[in-house]
Amino acid sequence: MESRRKFLWATIAVGVPAGILALLPSAPARAKHPQIPQQQKEEEPHPPKIDPKLILEANQKEIKKNVEKLYDLASELKAEVEKTDSVQVLSLAMVRKTEEIEKLAKEIRSRAKG
């Protein structure tokens, strides 16, 4: 049982920092393939342009909110692991919480990439 606890701590110790590091824009941006513009409808000859700054600000707010949620989930998982008896098997709730943390980290990474 001790090995399971060590495995879970190792997963948390590696997963949370890796998720946060994935948010940092230190890696060079990949070149995007040019997209073929879609045909515009005749009804809207000039669709309204969306300000890229607004999109970036919205993404930044969403990333901050998700990082706070990720931190809260990781803290809750840590507390659950600490109070779990070493004789018991990991609960299904703990496994689901780790899946939720992983999903949130992937969402943050995809938003950070743009």
C-alpha cells in the first residue's frame, strides 16, 4: 500500500508542475498552416472583425480561472491521500479527481497554445 501512496505522490509531484509549465510560453510557437478562407455568405459581405486583444484577454482570464481550479483540485486530492488509510485501495473518487485534474491541465495547455 505504501508503494501506491508513493506512486500517487510522485504523480502529483510531477503532474501539477508539468501542467503549470505547459502554460508558460517559453516554447517557440509552431508555424501554422495557412487556412483557406471560407466563402462568405452574400448576406454578410463584411462580417464584423473581432479584436484579437479581446480574445487574448478572455483566454488569459479563462487560463487564470482554470489554474486556480487546478490548484484547488490538486490540494483536495492531496488532502484525500493524506487521510486515506494505507490499508485501503485508492477510492474511485480519487481516481475521478485525478482524471478531472488531467482534463483541466489539457484544457489549460490548449488555451495557452492559442
